[in-house]
Amino acid sequence: GAVVSQHPSWVICKSGTSVKIECRSLDFQATTMFWYRQFPKQSLMLMATSNEGSKATYEQGVEKDKFLINHASLTLSTLTVTSAHPEDSSFYICSAAPLTGGHGELFFGEGSRLTVL
Amino acid sequence: QKEVEQDPGPLSVPEGAIVSLNCTYSNSAFQYFMWYRQYSRKGPELLMYTYSSGNKEDGRFTAQVDKSSKYISLFIRDSQPSDSATYLCAMRTGGKLIFGQGTELSVKP
């Protein structure tokens, strides 16, 4: 299947700092990528939809200024957690759908585990 | 009521057993139905994908969709310890993918 790469896979940061997570589609192009958040033993919660060349669409309750999303190209989307706090510690996962072909499948990255001290 | 309901388990079965995992949903607009497998600390891996009522088989896995009842199932035959993971159902309409809570499965040797 298609490959989606996330980096970093694991990051620890101090409270108040900002952290950037990258999501890349390695062998296909995607106009749309999705960012999810997952707490332990819970399901994936959609945070926002990242659209190439335009502003992201955020789900209700997700702070736009806290979680900055940039979709600079058809293969790269970034999520920046600004002024991170311990409650932002979570597993962040991105997904993308191939621009052409397929039937709407979404492929996921390996996830990025953020720990805020 | 959640849009997608899934029993979180945990579910424990002996090796070789047939496993049945289920989800119900309330939004009749869902068009695509997927099952993902997620190992601990990893991203979800797409297992099965369907977009119509009926059965779809892939090796030991069979996905079943009943749109009239708003019910989907995943069957795993001859389960193996390596199948131990969390299984998430997911449904999509338009661009959004909505996940069930995930069922934690443990297959004991």
C-alpha cells in the first residue's frame, strides 16, 4: 500500500515550547491530509483537515492558534503544537488519500508521540 | 449518541478461533467502510475496505457490511497470536473518516 511517513516519531519538550511534526506521502500526491489525536486506549479523534494551498479546516473544539497546520505541497503537511503544555501530550497521527486511483482509502503515518514536561 | 459504536473489549480468544468484531453506525451518509489494525504505539494499518453491502474476503479476513441495519463486521479465521492488536472500524463520507473506539484483541497461543 501507499506509504505515509511522519517525523519525528517521538519527541519530548518543555512546557511552553513549540513542536513541529511533519507528515509526508512518499509515493503519491495528496491534496488533502488529515491530522488525528489519540489518547491511550482511545480511538483516533480528527483534529483538522489539511488542504494543499489553503487554510486547514478544524474540528469543533480544536484551537486553531494552538495547532497550526500548513500544507505546503502535495506531499507534505506539518502540524505545529504551539506553546505546548502537559495536557497536549498525546499520540498525533496523520493520514492521506492518493490524489489519483484507489477508492477513497486513507493511509496513515506511524504516528508521533509527544510528551510535554 | 456517537456516530460509530464499537465495543472496546478487551477480547481474548485461543489460537485458531474465529474472531468476530462489530460496529454499528447511525449516519446513513457513510459511503466507505474500513477496518484498520493498530499495534501498540504504531499508526493504523488498513486491513479491509468496502463500499457496498455484502461480503469481501481477503485471506483469513472477511469484511461484511449491512447498510440496511447500519452494521459492519470483520471476521478473522484461524486467528494467530500475531493478530493480537486493536482493531478499529472506520467510516467515511466525503473527506471525513470517523473511527470506532477500537476493540483490543488478544489471541492466546
